[in-house]
Amino acid sequence: KTYVINVTQKSGQCKPAEDIAAKNALKAPTAVSKNTNVAVVSSCTLTGDSIVLKVQPKAVGTTKITVTFEGKKANLTLRVAKQGVQQEWFDFSAVTNTVYTGKAIKPKVTKSTVAPADFKKFVVTYSNNKKVGTATVTVEGKGNYGGTVSKTFTITGN
């Protein structure tokens, strides 16, 4: 993610802060994340009259980022939310139309090779899977990955 903070100058006909900083008349801005387990600042640069922050999210949570420039401080609160699970993160190949057996039908769902490496926790549930008709398998992400994806399948009579 990239965040931009505009620098406001007091007089009307000033050169951009970036030009003044290039002549070493201003110190470069700095930015620090209080909780580096949640997010880290990968860069903090002065572009024209804007301070541009690039922040790398690490985990779900909240952190404060303090930006310092020319003796002034700005405190930002950054909330990193869960990432939603995606349909392609799962192998639903076993979820196919099937014949009624008299028992609950529970086709296996596994994590696919395109899922993020750190995505490990998910719960699989089934609904309407005990009788002839349309059944649903639902996968819910846990941990840093939330949301659900579903696939339906048909249970047919003998």
C-alpha cells in the first residue's frame, strides 16, 4: 500500500519541499511503525510537496505509524484487515454430482497450489447433503484469511 501526506508551506511562492531537500536544506522525512508485527514502513520519500509512504502489511491488526518531517510529527493509525479467501485457492475436483447413498455426502476439499503459502487454516461445512437435491460445500478461511467460498453439487436418486 502507498500513502501520501501533503506538506503545506506557509508562504505562497516557495519551491517544492523536494527541491529544497535535494540541496540538503531539509532533512528527509522518516516514518516508523510502532508494531512491526502488523506492518512495516518500507520507504518514506519526499516527492514534490508530498511525503509518500510505502507500507508492507504483515499480519491482521492495528499499528500506529509516526511520520516526522522538519520537527513536526503526524500519527497515523493503520488497520490491516483479513484478506478474503478466493475460489481458486481450493481444489473442488471431488465435488461432483453423485448418487444418493442414504448417508451424508461429504466430498473432499483441499487447498490448491495457487493459495498463498501462509494460508493454512480453513473449515469445510456441508448443507443439504443428506437427501436428493442440491447440496452445498462451503469453505471458511480462518486466521489472517477470512470470508467464505461455496460450490454446489447435485445428489440424484438411484
